Amino acid sequence: MVSIEICIGSACYVKGSSQVVKDLNALVEENGWKDQVEIKGSFCMKSCQNKWGLGIRVNGKQLQGVTMQNAKEMLKNEISAALN
Ligand code: FES
């Protein structure tokens, strides 16, 4: 099981976190990962203050450099790696 937390704080919302949630749901659907990926919302995880891009954790690891544009690809890579 891969656990993904996406920040729902205001700074991330402005940067498109709601679009990332949509993209992530689509990714899970496309790859048949429904039973293997758990998606949760999270409060601010300080990515905004650290200029790490959108606040996203994969199995507790906080990603850096995520944007609305690259999120789907980055998450695909992270999930694939975590499942293998
Ligand atoms: S608002 Fe998302 S990390 Fe701070």
C-alpha cells in the first residue's frame, strides 16, 4: 500500500493542489492502483515555507520540486517505485 498525502493548505491550493488531487485520482484509475494507493489530505507541511513546491508526501517522504505541471509524472514515478 502506498500512502499519499496532499497538502490542502491555502498556499498549495493557490498553486493548484486541487488539480493535483484530480490528476492523482486519474493516475490511480488509469493504472488500476485503486487497492494499492491511499490518498489523504494534509494540513500545511511547510513545503510552502521551504520553497519545495506543492506539499506532497509519499509513504511519509516529502517530495521537493512538485508543481501542478509535473505532479502527475512525479507521482507516477514515486508510486511505481514504491510498489516494486
Ligand atoms: S500550504 Fe501546503 S505546504 Fe504549506
